[in-house]
Amino acid sequence: MTPALDPDKLQKLVTLQMPYGKHKGTLLVDLPGNYLNWFAREGFPKGELGQLLALMHEIDHNGLSDLLVPLRAGGAGRPQR
């Protein structure tokens, strides 16, 4: 089941950072697809973080990440790596 596209959850994807692990401090929207895929295979954490990661996985998997660009602070877009 795909998480609902709640505007508040979408905003959290571009403002909340991963709280632990290899990508600690990375905005959820900037997490690499292979990391999101790992969670999809192994299981998302419980609670809001898991819901947000599942939502980000669905967005990333379906190639819709660019839809989050306008929600970023100042509309600056995805940072260069």
C-alpha cells in the first residue's frame, strides 16, 4: 500500500534529516535510491520515520523526485554531489 500524499509529509521529506546510520544527517529527499531499496527489502522502521522512508522510496522508485524540488527551501533544487 502506497502512503498517502499528505502535503505535510512531503514537506518533511525535504526538511528532515536521517537520524542514524550511514547517511545520518542527510535530508530524506537526498537519500540514495539503493539505501531506500534496502529498507524496502529489509523493512522500514516503525513510526513516522518508516512511513516517510516508504513514501520517499515510492517517489524515487517511480522517478518522481523532481516533484519535490519546489518544496525545498527557496526552491534551490537538488544539491550537486
